[in-house]
Amino acid sequence: MIERKIEKLEQLAEQAGAKLKLLEAENASLKAQVKSYSDSLATFERTKAELREQKTWRNRTRARLLRLNSKLEHLLEAAQAAGPAPEAGGGDER
């Protein structure tokens, strides 16, 4: 009877050892997933910051281009109102 109990304990110990190995492998896999998710999150956060910077740059550039376009339109209107410009002959006079 004691021998059967000892055999049963040995079987339980072997099963527990096998289960422990499976759990350790699963734990390692989960740790790798967490690291991957953490790296992905960091990349995502960097990308969001870059996107915000690019949107700001785009909006500023668009505003500058609109101001420049407005100035050019006013200059063209003024030039057209002044009449046809004489054609420059041969050189750039600066």
C-alpha cells in the first residue's frame, strides 16, 4: 500500500514537472509577445508624434503658400493695371 502511494506520488511529481515545463515555455512565449507589443507601441507612439509634426509643417507651409499666392496675385493685378511691360533686351538689369 505504501509502495502504491509512493508510485502515485512519483507519477504526480512527473506530471507536475511536465506541466511546469509547459508553463515555463508558455511564460517565455508570453514574455516575447509582451516585448513585441511594447516595441510596436513605442513605434506607434513615435509615428504618431512624427505625423503630428508633419501635419503642423503641412499647415504652416500651406499658409505660407497662400500668403505668397495672394501677394503674387496683387503684384500681377498691379502690373496689369500699369499696362504692358516693355520687353527687356538682352540682359538682366540688376
